[in-house]
Amino acid sequence: MSSRTLYSVVPAGGSGTRLWPLSRANHPKFLHALAHPGQSILQATVARLTPLSPPDRTFVVTGVAHAAAVARQLPDLPEENLLVEPSPRDSCAAIGLAAAVIARRDPDAIMGSFAADHLVRRPSAFQDAIRVAIEGARRGLLMTVGIKPTHPETGYGYLRMGETIGDGIMQVAEFKEKPSADVAAEYLRSGQYLWNASMFVWRVGVFLDELARQRPELHAGLTTIAAAWGTPEQDRVLGEVWPTLQRISVDHAVMEGAADVGKVATVPGDFGWTDLGDFHTLGEIRAEEEFGGTDDAGNVVMADPDTVVLQDTTGSVVVAQSGRMIATVGLRDAIVVDTPDALLVCSRKQAQEVKAIVDELKRRGDSHSHLL
């Protein structure tokens, strides 16, 4: 098999807690058609990867609860390319499992990892950026695709760029955690930082070697699982080894340490990327004409128009799925989300704090688990 074709991996996990009650653990945001009518975020993600990697070289890593829905939404995905993790162990285990499985199929493969719940407005520009990243991966670099920041965002991690080391390729000097507003503003002014969009491209062997250097026990566990993958021993080995794997992100496990020794580089990307992380951001996306636009008062309405009456209401996001009539009077920059079993009302400026509701429901215990 030629390593000149990209193997794409789509980690599809998490429950999108800032999009509660629309996104739930049993039906997370990547399964919803939030931006493109009739197409889930997962389906849009795979569609924009198709020019780079055909279905037989596309993998999705997801949980047991979502495997059937993922398979239904992606009928062209080969059954063996759906990697089902028994329980969440964070991104390094998920991405590392895919890398180890691909390495057994094609030891020289170049692999890319792309989250299932991000939006890209200009797919062709995205594909161009990935092609540049592939060239960096061929040189043995662990590549990221960083996003040119448009505003001082506090909800994303950042990459501090170093020197130029190739055509369109910059050294990554340092990974930075989510900053305060003042620090984010300084990052933007400096022009030295990119948003960390958790898009990675590398040779599977280079990544696995670096994983072995920094996290030998995690590497050993994943290698053991991959060796049994596709054999009669798969379920037994997976069940025994998976719960023992360290729960850690790929950034913390591999990328930050690799950057410290000069092994990480980035391609600055400008292709209309958005992490659909909360209802305020969803409102901004849906306000664009290509995604539906707003009414005359600047409201984004995701509902049957016959079930919504908005009086003296401006700049708000209304999502209605319950079939009930939704009526508002005098709201400004609000979020109203109505589902059959839960109603959310909050201000758009506090959209990121919706996660606290999910945390409180978890604290209350099993009696409210149907809401999670």
C-alpha cells in the first residue's frame, strides 16, 4: 500500500456539554445536523476528508453507545474501520489506537486526525492546508494545523510559532493552555500564535515512537490491543487492557513534549474553521446566509416557524424540538433551547457556562441520568 494516500482518523467522542440539552451523552453534537441542513457534523467532517482519503482509509473512533448511529450515518465506512472504544480514555488512547491499527496495515502510512465536531466553511482551502501538512509529515515531523486567530479567544489552546522551516510550515515552539482575556489579546497582537484546533498529521511510526518515548506504558497497552485487532482475541484483549490505559489528551501525552525537542511543526490555516462548542457560536454560524441567516431582528431560529412567536426579541438563538409553541417577549441576546424533556434559557454571553448545568445534574445522581 502506498503511504502517499492519507489515512484519516475521526475521533467521535464526548457529549458536547455546552450544547445541552440538545447534545446528550447518548446523542452527542457530532450526530446532529447543526450547520448543514440534512447533514450531521460528522457526515460533513468525513465528506471534506474524502478528496484526501477514500472510505477504505478513513477510520472513526467512537464509543459503544454511538457505534450504531455512526455506522448508520456513514454507510460507506468499512465495518472494520469503525474502532469502538469500551469507555472514554481521552484523546491519546483513541488516536493512539487508530495509529497502532493503521501501522499494522501500512507501517509507512501517513495519518491525519480530525475532530468529528468542527465546522469548516471552505473545504478546498482546508484540503490545501492538509496537503502541506502531509509534506511536513513526510519529513518526519509531527504536524499540526493551526488556525489564524480572528479575535482574542479564551476558549481555545494556542500554538506559539517558531521559525519557518519549509514552504508554509512553521516550527511549533510551545503549546499554550487556554489563556485569560488579557493574555489572549496579547497573543493576537503579537502575531506569533495560532489557535490549536487539534488537527494532526504524521507518519504513524514517528508518532508511535514518540508515544513510546514519553508514555511507554500507554504505548505498550495500545500495541497489545492492536496486535489482537481483527482476531478472535480482540474483544478479550480490549476488555482487559483498555481500562488500564492512562486517561490523557494527545497534547499532554505527546505533542507538548515533542515540541520541546523540536519535533512539532504547524501549517497556519485560514479556511473558516469553528469549534461548534456552545449555543452562542452556533448562533454566529447559523446567522450566516449559507447556514440559514437570521430574521429581521437578528434572531437565529432553528424550528418550525409555525411553532415560534418572537415579540420585541433581538439577537437571540431559539432552538425548538419539542413541538410546543415557543413565545418570547422582550428578550435581548438570549438562548432558548426546548427539547421534549428539558428547557434551557440563558444569555448568549454566558453560553459557555451551560456545562455547569450538566455538572450539577451529574452531582444529583442517577435519578436525572436520562437528562445527560
